[in-house]
Amino acid sequence: MGISIKEIDVASLSPMMQHYVKTKEEYKDSILFYRLGDFYEMFFEDAETVSRELELTLTGKDCGMAERAPMCGVPFHAAETYINRLISKGYKVAICEQMEDPKQAKGIVRREVIRVVTPGTTLNTQALDETKNNYIMSVVYLSNRFGIAIGDVTTGDFMVTEVENSRKLLDEIYKFSPAELVCNEALCMSGIDLEELKHRLNLTLSPLDAWYFDDDLCSRTLKEHFHVSSLEGLGLKDYACAVIAAGALFTYLLETQKTSLDHMRAITPYVTDRYMLIDSSTRRNLELTETMRDKGKRGSLLWVLDKTMTAMGARMLRTFLEQPLIDQEAINGRLDALEELNAHEVDREELREYLSPVYDMERLISRVSYQSANPRDMIAFKTSIGMIPPIRRLLAQFQCEELQQIYEEMDELKDLHEVLEASIVEEPPLAMKEGGIIKEGYDAQIDEFREAKTKGKVWLAELEASEKEKTGIRTLKIKYNKVFGYYLEVTNSFKDMVPDYYTRKQTLTNAERYITPRLKELEDMILGAEDKLYALEYDEFVKVRTLVADQVERIQRTAKAIAKLDAYVSMALVASRNHYVRPKINTRGVIDIKNGRHPVVENMIPNDMFIPNDTYLDNGKNRISVITGPNMAGKSTYMRQSALIVLMAQIGSFVPAEKANIGIVDRIFTRVGASDDLASGQSTFMVEMTEVANILRNATSKSLLILDEIGRGTSTFDGLSIAWAVIEHISNPRLLGAKTLFATHYHELTELEGKLAGVNNYCIAVKERGDDIVFLRKIVKGGADKSYGIQVAKLAGVPDSVIERAKELVEELVSADITTTVKNIASENKSAKPKPVPHYDEVDMKQMSLFDTVKDDDVLEELKTVQLDELRPVDALNLLYQLQNKLKNRW
């Protein structure tokens, strides 16, 4: 139909449509769900959008214009389903509700927007993953510093921090993966690729007007909400930039949610350096919470560790994975908890049984605070807090500090349980205004009206029997519907027997309906009692719900304690089932893993088929392990398992190994596998080099680096040169000196052992049987002298003719082998006098050349000595290639 709301003459519209247009003007960035009777209707562009996105019929409405206005509607009782679908597509929905009974309204019905639902503020549990938080993030960019505020309206969590550069900002965004990001205009102009963020994280971007970020407004908003006179009382003294982000976010939430947000009772400042840094590439490569292939949970580390019984526990465990600790005492505190839980296996299993009936208390109390919790939500809450006393009874027996702290933080909430037990029936209806909610004996007035309603049924039965006897109409029935109320129904075959005092009310095909003075009197009594009963029950339910809402702090603290306990019990159970061991934690930088296993892979292959391996790294002679061997032999699995074991230890988990002593690392970086980013115009090699650059610039001497196949995306000489230079840079303590597992197919790099400090060779053991190979999956000391590429190709099913031709060619190309050159250079590097360490910016592409400086005359002299008559064509090509590269590598 194509009519734009901007083009219409508002004065020509009907009064109702004028109100619609005015309301829409206030919520331009939202789809307006406008309540008309039993439907929410959308008009003009909104109608066309909803029709297209939800595949609904587009109709029209006469509203005073020459053309009908485009219109699309959904039933009000099913609106949540349609809203969820729109939210999942990134839209915002403003709900404009009828604020008075249409029957009693004078003129047009008064309507107001009661809430704006956005991807970051939806409360519908059916639309959310209960195992993860639904974060909304606010970012403000001011004076080369970023203030960050993160909230979850479904749980009440609220945190703030500050970072000094865009790389750290992106790390925080990827860590929390918010559903919605609100920001100031400066962030949009900062050079950060926000479109890529929207694409990768499927988040909704909501830039806000400048007034949201006014210093005074933000400070005042936070002080008013948290009822403090100074922000120092909230611990925000040193977070000036984050205060603006937090204040803007609260203002945005108050505007959209139209409620006081009473359940958001605390604001938690945190420092990013308190946790291990895991950038987006590492999260993806290590498959911490989802797999790279299908983005599913199965096959991730979270899939292995998550045996939680509650949604709160699942979210807490995910938080552990996303934010590993770097404090030795805090890590050991968690390990103590797991050790004691496994030492009392019977109690641990009993705890799991008590945790099983516990509902999502965090999100339940948020719904209570929003006044949207229904009677069944309250019964779920009662069931949940009913499990707390037996849980605390078991916890009281444990001695470790972490479990004792959980015991102290867990409130039994007996007063709330008693009120809910006394007030609300065990199986209440879903509707809140149709009665059947309050237990008998809780409120005397409700009981009186309920008795009147019950007696009314007796009165009706007596009247029906009396009328049958008076009239002789044996099929006479007293019935009820919402339109006509109570009536006497007489079939056509008996209508001649109807007495004069019956007044006809409705004629049907096969019957007549009548009313009598006595029936009308009973109707008024019964329906009046019913209406009053329903109103009283609803009022009493609201009082009970408010009583619970007033205790939100106690409930949230208890819910967090339950969540933490559930996460610990889950990790303890997994450790017990999978034969994990408690790691020792050190600050000396030593990583010593005996017979380590990949926690995910061992769970996806037949029993006892996984081959364990050792890992040893330190800050001295064993800083870098250069790992060689063919593809498919297990290099990537081995390196990933080492990183995962370190990460598991730092979240406070037992680890899959025979023994483990883990030196705390401040961050883990990985460069594993090959992937294009065609959407941003980056090739496989460009992605690889970008990730390498990020690692070399942001890693520290306390970091753990996992580098796989550096330099494989370009020519052999260039790739080998880059790989060599990267190892040189990492091995130098004055440049980086990080602990590193470096897998490569350039077996020539094994010459670096003994030539560069801290570099050691390891390889995947392979057993040869003629032209075939068997992968032994075992990491052994030493380097591989070949890559077994042809044998791997054969295993993969490459045709025999191709395999045989490849063997012929490799024999011909062996004369161009560069191993001898590499050995010479390595020897020269070892014997050369130490050079002064340059500034990082001076370590440029010069560092990436392996080859001697040559002059044009040197190449000419070599060319003069060549006996062309004795060269085969392939030898001539190889020679030409070598000479050309010598010239290319001059500097």
C-alpha cells in the first residue's frame, strides 16, 4: 500500500488514529503495538514491516484518508510470541495498552505505552537461553578512554569498568556478548567497526542522544536509584568514565521499562586485570562455550563441565569459564571446595537432588519486581525456597572457607515460605484476575464471597428443579454465558408449555432462552459475589507479590549462593566421573602437566582410546616448544588440551591429567587453523597475520601462546621467514619471553634448538610401514625431519595416480631443499655477537629474512658457473627460482 506516516495529514485522521500517530512520533525507533480490543494493531510502515517479518496478512483500515491505512494485527493473548520473534530479529517493540475499561470510557479509550521491549530488556523466559545471561551494555567514549556498564534486567546484575584502548573494549564486548549495545555518538566515530560487531554477535546497536551522557544527569540518576549521597559509597570514585556509561544505561532502562528497577540493587566495579584475558580468537579457537563448526554447545568445554541442576548454576559456570582467575588464593579456594565435595560423595549427590527442584530464582524475582509474575511463578518460587533448609543442613557439615561462605550467604527465607504456603493454592490458574488463587482460610472476606458463590450454585439447582416441577418441562435447564448471563433454556418441543412470567431473551434454531424475576435476582447476587471475589483475590495476590518483592536483596544474595554451589557441585561431579586431578597452582611460571588429556575429545571417542601427553614449559630453558609432525597426527589437539588444562585450573576446576602443576598465566592467545573473513575483505593469510600481530603486541612474559602453522598461507620462503622471526621475537625475554607451543610443518625450524635460548623440539611420533604411516599420537622429544604430506594425502583417499606422481616430483624437488641454508643461518646466529635489542617498532620486516645479503655480482658469478647442458628442465627451474629469491631477499 506504501503510505508513509510522514506524508499524511494528521488533521484528517480519526481521533483514535491521531493518538496513534502522536504516540508513534514519541517511539520512532520502535514498532508500536497499539491495543484495540482483543488485538494489538500496527499501521503504516510498522504494519508493512510486521507483515513482512512475521509473514502475516496485511489489511487496511479506514481512518479519514482517501486511501485505507496499511494495517496488521496479532491477538493480544498471543502477543508475546510475536514480540519475541521481532526482538530476535533486532527490532524494538513499544506496547501501547488500554488503561481503562472500554465499556466505561467516555470518548476514545485512554492508552499509554507501558513498556518498550528491546533485545537487551526482554523478560520472556521462553525467548531466552536460561543458561546464559541476557546482557545489555553501555559504552561511552571520552578522551581516549572507554567507560563500560553491563546489566542484565532478568537477574538484576550490574557491573562497570573502564579500559584505555579499543582492543580491550572489544575483549569485554566479546566476553559478555550483549544482546544490545547502547553508546554515545563518539563511539560510532571512533573507528571501531561496529557493523562487524553487529554481524558477529548478532547484537542490536542503539546510539543515544548526547543528553543521556550528561555528567550531572548520570551522577544524579545513580545516586537517586541507589539511595546514596555520594558515588564514593558505591565504590565508583575512580570510575568517572564508567559512571557516565552506567548513568546513561539506567536512564535508558528507566525510559523503556517504565518501572523503578528495584531489583537492580547493587553496582559492582571490576578491573579487567583481575581476570585472565581471553580474546575473541582464543574463545573461538578453544571452543569454550560453543563449537566453531555449528555454534552448538555440544563439543565445547562448557558441554563437558556443565552438569548443573539449575539455570542459575549454569550461568555461574559460564561466567567462571569466561573470566578465569589470576589470584592464587582465590583459585585454591575453589579447588578446596571441589576437593571437599568429592571427599563427601554421598552428600554431594544429595545436594544435587535438593538443587534439582530449584527454579530460576534470579529471573523469578525480577518478574516479581516488574509486577509481571503470575500465581504459578509464585508457587515455583515457594518450591525453590523450600529446598534451602535441607541444602543448608548439608552445607553446615563442610569445613572449607568457600562452602562455609555459601552457607552464610544462603538465607532460608522462612518468612516468605510461610506466607506463600498459607496464601496461594498449590495448583493456581495462569490468569490472575479470574479467581481460584487464594487458599481457603487465608482471608475471611474472600471466604465469605466464595461461600456465596458456592451457595449460588445450590440456589440455581433448586430453582431449576422448582421450575421443572411447576411447568412440567422436563428438559428445562438453567445455563450461563458471558454475553447473556444466566437463562432458562427450553427446547422447541416444549415451548408451548412456557408460562407467562417467562421473558424471552434469545431465540435459537432448536430452543428458546428465557429469564424470570427470580433468576435475575439470583444472577445479580451470584455474579456480584463472583466479581467481588475475583477482585479481592487479585488484590490479595498483589499484596503477597509485593511482600516478596520487598525482600529482593535477600533473595538475590541467596540465589547467587545457590548458583555458586551448583557450579561447584557440577565441576566436582565432572572431576570425579572423568578422573580429573587437583592441580597445584604456582606463581613461578612453571607449567608441568603429566599425561594430560583433552577434556572434550576424550569424551567424544571410545573409552580409553585417547593418548595422553606431557607438557612442560617454564620461563627459562623450556620457554618455547617447537612441535613438528604431519597433519592429522594430533598437534592441534595437543596444544589445545594444554591451553584448556591451564584455563580449567584457573577457573578452579580439577584437570584431565595424571598430575599437574600450573603456573598462573595472565592471558592465553591462540592462532589455530585457517579461516577467511571475506565479508571484511580479508584473506586467510591476512586473518592469520592480523591475529599474529595482535598476539605479539598484547602478550606479556606471563602469557601462554598457542601458535599453529604460522606462515602457511604464503610462499614457502616467506612463510618460513615469518615463522622464524616470530620464534626469535617470542624467545627474546627483552621483547616478549612468553611460554609458547609452536606447531609447524617447517621442520627446518628444528634447527633453532640450541641456537635460540629456551627453544626445544618436540614431534608427534609416527610409525612407518612401507609407504604407509600410523599416527601414535604421542609427543616425544626431538624434531621431525619430514612432513609426511604424501602419506597423509594417501590416508585421505587421494587417487593413487596422484600419489605416485607426487612421489616422483618430491624426488626431483629435493635438490631445492633449503634445510642446508637454514642450518648455516642458524649456526651463524649462534656464533654471532649479541646485537643490541631494538625498540619494538624497529623490529620490522628485516627481522623476517633468513638469507645472506647478496649482491647482483654474486648472482652473476653463480650463473656463469652453471653447466646448462647438464641440467634437466626441472633443475633449471629450481635454480632460477633460487637465484630470483636471493635477489628478492636483498636489503
